[in-house]
Amino acid sequence: MPIRRAPTVVSFDADVLLESLLERLGDGLRTFAEYDHGDYQVLYASDRLLEGVGGEDAFAELADRYYNFVHLDFVEREVFADLSPAAGAVGTYITRLDNAMFVRYLVGDEGVFFSVAPDTHAVPLLERLDELVS
């Protein structure tokens, strides 16, 4: 059974973003989490992902390790903005690996993280998230 939780960390409606991604991606959405400078919570993890990493306990350890790095998004955002001010504000980080794509979508000092297949077309998803948070 997949993990499914209600949001508690971010001030925007992360559940609406999750529902939109599930509607568009179905089983293609592997995980979805909310985070800020001090905390994170996994709102969704697919059965396939949980089986692939060895169950919920192993996934929880993996999520903890990953969160130790994603909070740096807020620091890096300022660095990128300083390096290329004409490009505008940083709103998304995408990391494409051999077998997954990690997307970190920022809204102010909060964000959501989601994982999908590496061949997923991210731009339409991000445009939809933009519509939902504006």
C-alpha cells in the first residue's frame, strides 16, 4: 500500500499539487514530499518505489538522508540569482539520473520534491504547478 499523508509543513496547498501530479502521472509519480528550512514530510510514496528500496523503513532512512541536502536549495537559489541576475529568480531544480528524475519546486522559503521517470517531460508539470500556486 502506498504512503499517503496530509501536508503539515508548507503554507501553500501541497495536497492540490500532489493531486494534480497523480492525475497527470498516475503510477509514474514515485514520491512527493513537502519541505522547508527545518522540516520535511513525505506525502506520497508509490508501492513500486517502496518495494524497490526495501520497504517503508528503508525508504524513511533514504528520505532522511536526502533531506539533509535539499534544504541547501534555499542557499543555492541566492547564489544562482547573484551569478545571473538577468535570468530571474530560481524556482525549480531538476536532477536527472539514469533511472529517475528529482524535481524540487520552490515557493518562497518552502518547497515540494517529487520523483518521476527520467524521460518525463517536466515543463508541462511545472507550468501546471505554477498555475496552482499563483
